[in-house]
Amino acid sequence: MELKEQLEDLFEKNATDFEISKAFREAIKTYKTQLRAIQHTNIGKDFLVKHTSTLDSFITLMYKAVLRKFFGMYMPMRNSIPIAFIALGSYGREQLAIYSDIDLFIAYEDVEGFNTKAIIESFIRIAWDAKLDLGYRVHEIRDITVVAREDITIRTALMESRFITGSQFVWDGATKELSRMRKEGQKAYILAKTQEAQTRRAKYPRSMQPNLKESMGGLRDANYLFWVAMTLFGDGDLRHYYGRFFSEQEYKEYRIALEFLFRVRTALHLSAGKKQDQLILDFIPDVRKMLGLPNDRTLSYKLLEAMHTINLFSTITAQRMISTFYPSMLDFTARKSARIAKGIYLIEGKLFATHHLAPMKLTALLELLGQLPDVALVADPSMLAHLRATIIPSHLSRRNELAIYKLFRKAHTHALLSILFEADILDALIPQLSKVKHLAQYDGYHHYPVLIHSLKSVEALESIEDTKIAALYDALSVEEKAFLKLVVLLHDAGKGRTQDHHEVGAKIFAHVATHYELPPHLLKWGMHLIRYHTLMSNVAFREDIYHEKTLFTFMSIVEEPKLLDLLFILTYADISGVGPDMFTVFNSRLLHKLYANALEISDQKEHLDEAAKRLKKEKALQKLPAFLELPKIRQKHILDITSNLFFIKYSTHEILELAQKASDIESYRFFVHNEGHLRIEIFRKIPLNIGFLLAKLSRLSIVSMDIFKLYNEMKYFCIDFDTTLSEDDLAQIDDIIAQAFDMSKRSSIPNVEILPKEITLDCHHSNSYALMEIHARDQKGLLAFIMSIFERESIDIATAKIHTLKHRVRDIFLIEKTANLCQNETKIIQLLTQKAS
């Protein structure tokens, strides 16, 4: 049964107010369940108009029900009852969101003979019982101006009034009062609303999770423009101002942006099931689906783009309206000394432009920007409007590109870039930024969309607070500073693609740098810095910055001290641009320590070359399907193997084979190969009596021996001999290896001779390791003797490389630094140079 029919039935039965309210409550509840379906066929402003119309019908029917209750079948004409129901605020503008309060103004005249107050009270009671989200004001017509004078919020709400139902006579009287109110104290009201807008924008700046109502470029900015137009001209319909304050194209772009904002807000309320104006991450997938967009990124980009458009249009148009009506409020033309170009003024660090100034060509704009004082400038909306109108060709000339790069040589480049961004032309001057112009990055780390983050990073670069990093930056030449600013601006320009943004960003930089005619070494540096712009923070915050493998790998990528300086500065700017107070004392301490440690080893070319070779092998390994199929923990174990020589010596397939052999070993495992020559491979977690093993095998000539620490206390031994063995001898080898895991076993070692001059011990090889080299005559039992000394003195070998050539041995041992070695250097050498007994 339709609500009207249901109400008639209730009237005939003399139903109570509660029963009437219940009928309305059920109808409203049913309507709310249909909202998603209605939203699919009526989008944006059309949906809001339809929603407003439905609420109007509920209010009209409620008022009719109240009158029926009071007058029965003898209801007078509505015009005869001195009550009018007037929609205010967003409800008055037909922009009411689904779960927003219905702002209602009930105007009346207290005429003797009409029980107006009782009628109004009955209406309010039914509305509340019906669960209508009502926010209401009740005033006599004569009090409207007085009330508005006392409260700017009420004045603003009354300005957005729309007649719903009731007496047209009362509405006409209210309209006259509203018109009188609008003309009273206009200048003070405009100033108050302008200050209110500025305060709100500061409280709700641009965000990747914006408040659709309050944030910069939100609905409040559109409302502010409406209030200005209504106050000054009595007409809030912006279509009536074509050609006067904006072009038809500008208005079209604004309306498209506003329409999209309406759609998003409606979908957000439906998704949340409540009043929800901040588009937080949780709601984005559902909102995106309701709007029929392909992915979450598209929704975020279109929304941020729309809010940027609304912000720019509303601030420019509002100021133009205000300056037309009150020219003295923006009277900068009187200050002739502030004139810097025709129609352009610089007053206290702010740029202004006169209205109706002819658009500039790009060449003129770049000349103007180049001639501006090198201070932190900002632009008034009048200047933003003038900049936005600049005639920019689709293809920039080389002259223009070089003029753009010249801006990076200024000390306050960030201010100019920000002005160009606010004027919505930065990506026209640097097209490579268009992809990231409004690109959100929901990674739980960044506070801002990509381009705003990059601009804030440039700002941080120009105002470094860390004294040591500032000293590094100050030591750069003007050209190097300009180059680094360009790197910082473009460091995330590769985001928004399917490929790795580091690699894409490096290519983008190369393209831009070529057009800006940067010298080859800066082009190379820039590509390298962008390719690895997250390297320093990743290493500092996630890895052991005191471990040599970490440091040599890091520095092998950085390549040279100059690039280390530049990367350190870039890392500071990048982190500082993420959000307020992101460069913390903790971050600073780690980054400074990594910088110092890396700088200390930067001249150790041999180690850096090894680390570079290892890194190349690691990258090749990580591309192999067989490696990727391993459990993540096994992959990590392999990549954490300390020895660079291990990665240099073995191929990727050999590394995987060794990792497979080493898997699931509880104590030890060995393999004996006898094809071509004898090879023994031993993987062990428990101690190995290597001196005993080598002594038992001393009758065989060792060609080479490798020892590598793997992971989880696992060591790998690979011993190659110059002969093959019979089947009987092989059986004995198995038995000898098994006995070698008995640490109590001893075996006599033949006499060997090592001269002191044949031993080199470098305790300063690195922070963690000492290097011992023994170049001696090849002798049976030599290696067994050396290893027995090491075992006796608890010297832990990380890596060993044993090689025999032309009756001479060249044994290299990488040994973990302990008190048993470097503090007892003389003793160790004496033990090694005594003849074995």
C-alpha cells in the first residue's frame, strides 16, 4: 500500500501520532534500503536532486498529516496557515548526502486564531518518532535578520534556503527578510567566511584520504563560492557568470569535478552505512565498484584531480567576485613600487596579477620566473589565474626546456615549482610528471600523493636541518645542486606503471636530462641515484650496517664516495618529504652510521669488486625458477652466506646444487667423487676433526681445498686431490671421514717446514676478518699441520682457499677476528713455523 493511502486509512481510524509516525518510519526505512539501486540509475547531482525530492515529499506528507489531525475534514488552504517549511544548507541546495542531517527552517507568524506553535510541535514530534534525521530551527519571520546577525553559521544556512511546503505568503515574507539579511554587513561577512575557509584549508590540507566535505578542494570550497556569489549578487547560480569571472570551459571542468565529488560522497555514505565524509582506505574498493571504475588507483587519481580543480576554480572565482565588489580589499595596483611587470605585482613575498590581463606566452612566463627575486615566494589566486592562462605549446622548444632547467639553479626552486603546481601547469612544463600528478600511494608510509611528496622533498633539500648533511649539500657546486633538485623532483616519476618505478624513473630522468643538456657524468649519476634512491634507507633500517657483507655490497652498488654523498642527501630529502617529522633522531643515527661505515671502506677496491661480482651473481640467482621455488627462508639463507668467494667461484646452478645437498642435515653429510680425480665434499653442523682427516689423507696430494661457512652453523669443505682411488681405497676414505667426527682422534703429522717470511697475517683486512696467506714449499702433511694448529688455538675459519702449483702451495685463510688470533699474532706464527713432531 502506498504511504498516502496508508495515511488516509489511519486518518479514518483516528490513529494516534505514534501509529502515524510508525507508518512514516517504515516508509523511510524501505526507502533507505532502495538507495543503492537508485544510485545505480541516478548518479551525481541527479541522485541528490532525486533524494532531496523524496525527503521533500516525506516532510510535505508529515505536515499534511499534522493538519489533518488538527482540522480533520475541514482543513483550510495551506497558504492560509502562517507556517512555511524551508530547506537550509546542503538540503536547500539539493546537495544533501544520504546520512547527513536534514537542516529544516520552520518560519511562522504568530497570528491570533492559529495554533501555530502546537502545529509545529506536533510536526516535530512525528518527524522524530519517524526517525527522520532532522536538524531544525523555528523562528518568526520578523526574527530572521536578528538571529542571522548574532550567528554567522545561521546566516550562512539561511542564505541557502529553499521553499518546501506551507504558506507561500510566509515564504515571501521570509524571502524579504533573507534579502535584507544578505545586504547587511556584506563586507564583514565575506571577510569572516574567507578567514574561515583559510583556517579550514590549513586544518584539512591535501591528503590521500581526503575529507570530501572539509579538505582543500572539497564541497566546502564549492559552498564558499556559492556564499560569496549569493552575498554579493543575490544569485548563487554560477552559470550566470560566464565570461565575467570565468570561461565556459573553466566552468565545465569545475562542474565535472564537482559532479564526480557528489558521486564519490554518495557512494561513500552507502558503503559506510552512516555519515562518513573521509574516504579512508577501507571504503575505497566498495566505492570504486559502485562507481564502475576499473581499479582503486583510478578512483584516487580522479578524486584528487577533481578536488584540485575545485580548489583552484573556487579560490580564483571567489577572489574575482570579491575584488569586483570591494576593490579596496585587494588594492595592490596602488603600490606602483611593487610592480615587476605589466599587471603583475610583488608585495611582501606574494605575487598578484590584475584581472583581464592578457595571457602570457610560455617564453614570457619563463623569463618572468627567471627574473623574480630568489626568495620563497607564494602566489595570490589572481596570479594563479594568470599563470593558468599561459599559452603553452604541446611541444616545448629547446630554448624553453633550458629556461625551465635554469629555474633549478635558484636557491628557492621549490617555491616556483609549487606555484606552477597550484596553477595546474607544472606537468605541462615537465610532461613526465603528468602520470604522478595526482597519484596516491597507499603503502602505509607516504602521507602525500606522489607529486606533492616530490615537491616537499625538494623543499626539504633546500632547507636541510641536519648540519652534517647540510654541509655536504653546501659543498656542491651550483650546477650539482640544480642537478640534485631535478633528481629529487623526478625520483618517483616512474610510479604508476607495472614495471619497477626505480628503473622507469631512471629512464625518465635520462630523457629529461638529455633535453636539459646535462653533461654526461650528471646524466649517468642521476640515473644511478634514481635507480637506487631507496637503497640507503633500506640498508640502514633493515640490515646490519656493521656487517662487512652489508657494507661492501652497499658500497659496490653506490660505486664512489661522491655518489655516496649525493645519495645521502637524496635519502634525507626523500624521507623528509614523506610527512611531518619523518626524519627522526633514530633514522638520522642509522643513516649517519651507514654513511660513515661505507665511506671508511670506499677505497678498498678489491673488496668492492668482489662485492659487485657477488651482487651480479645474486641477481642472476634470483631470476632462476629453481631458486624462486625454494622456501623463502631457504632463499634468504643462501643470500646471507658471508663469503663473496663462494658466489664468485660457483655458478648459479652449482650454488643451488650445494644448497640442495646441505638441506635437512642434522649433523653431517659427505660425498666422495672419484671421476677423473678424487673429490671429497663434507657438509657439517657438528665439529669436524679436520687436522685428523688431513693427516690420515696426507699420503695423497691435495690440489685445492675450499672451506665456506654457509648458514645455520653449517660449514662446507671441498677437497680436491690429484689422483683417483681404487674401490678398496674408497671404502677406507668413507671410514676415515666418519672417524674425523670424533674430536678425540689424533694422528701423527709428518715434519713440515714453514718459514716466517712465508706467512703474512693482515689483522686489518676488514672490521670482522683477518687474512692469512701462506706461500710455502709443498710438503706432505702441510695442510694437516696448519689445520691442527688452528684447531688447537680455536681459530675459526670463515673461508679457505688452498691451491698447489709447481711444488708450491698458496693457502689463503679468511679468519674471524678473535682474541686468539690478532692479539696472539706472534704466538700463532711461532707455532706455524716450528717443525711438526
